[in-house]
Amino acid sequence: MALIRAGLGFDLKGPPLTDSSWEHVLFPPEEDYPTYDWPIRLGDADRLPDGLIGYYATAGEPGDEISYDRLHAVDPLDDSGYTIPIGKDEGLAMPARTTCQEPLTHHLLLLADPHVPVHATTGILTIASLALPADLIHQSLLRIRASFRLNPLLAPVRQAAAQEEDEPIPPGLVMPQPASWHGTWTWAEPFRPGSEDDVPE
């Protein structure tokens, strides 16, 4: 999973369209629809290539700080009040801004799958998507170190057995092994002062 800081805006590519009738050619009226709040829905549970799990948004108007009181989830498991479903009719809403107006941005914190894009759906525009660069994801994964605790380990001791080449297998513990051996695996164990048995390797 990845935490992604994102900014959501609703911008027009030009000035608002006005009434094109002859009586309004010289003095076009000012349209009201640029002031409307257009709903924006992030994520889609029915869309398989969508990686959004949930997001934190501002509690007030666009441009405010992000609130972490509620997680807007695509498919919440319970109704505890902390996670609320995004649903078809619930999401973000903001007015469209023209090129001569100051931009308006919703600040978001997305919880998503880094390998899959996040989609934004509106009622008037085509579906837009946000995807992280593949090289950025790969570099980040290479810097992650994972540790697996195996203590206490209840396992039998493997006894030495004779091989065809007369090279016995040294006795040791029988323990599960990872399915993939990519990268460098190391073994570490706690060191207790004064003990000759517990020597870290």
C-alpha cells in the first residue's frame, strides 16, 4: 500500500460558454454554472483496475487542511463511523474554475495500490486517472527492509544423515523457508551478555 498526497482541481479549458443568440452577441449574460458544485467520485469498487482503498479529505471547504477524523473508503468492512463509504452519490464537490480565476484545490491523502491507477469520475467530464511512475515505485520497494520474527520457534532438530559423497548434513532446526529468495537474506538472533551460546551472526 502507498500513501499519496494529491491535489484535486476542476478547471475549464477556456471561458464559460454563454448564450449565443443574436440579442446577446454584444452583451453576453453572465452564466451561473461556473458557481455550481460538481460532484467528483474517487475510486470504483466495480472497476478492477482501480487501486484506491480510501482517502482523507478536508472537513471544510477546498483549500483547507486534511482531516483525519474519517476515512472515505471504497468498500468499508464495518460501519464504525470512522470509515464511511464513498458510494455513488457521496464524494467530493467543488466548482469549476476558469483560466482567469484563482485555482481551487482539494488536498487529499490517498491510500491506494501503487501499481494501479486511481480514477476520478464526474457527471460532465471523461474519467481521469492518477498513476505513480513505475520507476519511482521500483526504487522505493528496493529500499524497504522486511523482518520476519521466528522466536519462539517450535521445530524438530534435523539429524545428520550420510550422503553419497560421504558429506553428512550438519544438524540444525527444521524451519519454514520463504517462497522467493530474491534479495539478500540474513539471520539475526539476540545477544545476551555472558552467554556463549547466543552469539549473533
